Amino acid sequence: MMLGGSDTTTVTLTWALCLLLNNQHTLKRAQEELDNHIGKERLVNESDIEKLVYIQAIIKETLRLQPVTPLLPPRESVEDCTVAGYHIPVGTRLIVNLWKLHRDPRVWIDPLEFRPERFLLEHKEVDVRGKHFELLPFGVGRRICPGITFGLRVSQLALASFLHEFEVENFVDKAVDMTGSFGTTNMKVTPLEVLLKPRLSPHFYA
Ligand code: HEM
């Protein structure tokens, strides 16, 4: 249970930072949201997350483009059925391809673009809890991730605190490498190196 939790959150936060660094306007907008709602005289609290809708949208958009498990663990059909015109005999192993689903151009406008705004606009009603089949980063059905609420909250709070407390810049003057391992877990292959600068008064870091 704890292994499922720590890896997945680290992977999500790493990809979120990569995507923000490669899309500077989104990084700026996230920090503006933090400055407007929290200011610079105190740290972020868990109770602030409700108001940080852009931060929430960043985590959703990260999970869409870089799902932790691009292929969900296999299922087995318990009876003969037909799906989208394909006959699936009982006992067939089925694997849901989240990578493809989350980038389907019939569902998502500019599917390869990192655009958190989509979750405040045209996909406002889409959540990640297994009810909307176009976005299933935590899986679906009776084996759905039991750590959704905790995983989401930790990712949102960690990202909000990090961006509130630090200016973050790419270490080298080129786009962050987005190569993923694409194994069971979608890890970033090369290390992410960033430059950090405090954004708040020194006493917050003592
Ligand atoms: C961003 C964070 C997380 C993501 C993206 C994530 C994603 C997933 C996915 C895709 C599955 C497979 C679901 C399926 O087969 O339909 C899963 C299963 C699971 N997750 Fe998570 N997870 C996260 C956080 C957590 C946390 C925080 C915990 C626990 C504290 C956790 C515990 C588990 C467990 C125990 C399973 C296996 C459930 C089963 O097979 O019945 N996960 N997770």
C-alpha cells in the first residue's frame, strides 16, 4: 500500500514540474494563483487547496499526459461480450491503454498540448475517480486505486507548496527531456535538474 503511494506521487510531481518548465506561461499562472490566494506572508495549508483550482487542473493535466501506469493492470473477461464491434470471448486478458485514451483527438482538443485550462473550461466536469472513461489515471472498477483521495491531495499540496516557496528554472537552456521509461510505471528516464531560488522571506526556510 505504501509503495503504491510514494512512487506514484513522486512520478506525478516530477512530470508536473517538467511540463510546467516546458510551458512557462502555466508556471507563471500557477504562481499568480498562489500569490493571489495565499500571499507571501504565510505558507500553504491543506485547507487552501479547494481554492487553488489551477493547481488542481495542473495535476489532472499531468495525469492525463503522463499517467503513472500508461497500461492499466490486466483484466479478464468473465463472459462473452462485444465491445465496439469486437467479439471478446470469456477468459480474454484485456489491457486498457491509458496513454492512447488520454490523447484521443476525438475527445481532447490539441491532445498533445499541456493545457491545464481545459479542466476549467471544456472538461470542467471530468474528474479522475473512474466515472469518466476518457480520463482514468487511477484506474476504474472494483480494482480502482484505493489511494485516490490521498494521492491527489498529497500531489496538489506538494506542488502548491513547492511553487509557492521557490522560483524554479531549468538547469540548462533547452526544453526538459520528456522521455519516459514506459514500463509498468512511467518514470522519467533522465534526471530532472533544476535551479531553485527562494520566493518568500528567509525566516520561512530556517
Ligand atoms: C498520484 C497518485 C497515484 C496514482 C496515479 C495511482 C494509480 C493507480 C492505478 C492506475 C492503479 C491500478 C487501478 C486499476 O487497476 O484499475 C492503482 C492501484 C493501487 N493503488 Fe494507487 N495511485 C496513486 C496513489 C496511491 C496511494 C497514495 C496509495 C496508498 C496509500 C495507492 C495504493 C494503491 C493500491 C493498494 C492499489 C491496488 C488496488 C487493487 O489492485 O485492488 N495508490 N493505483
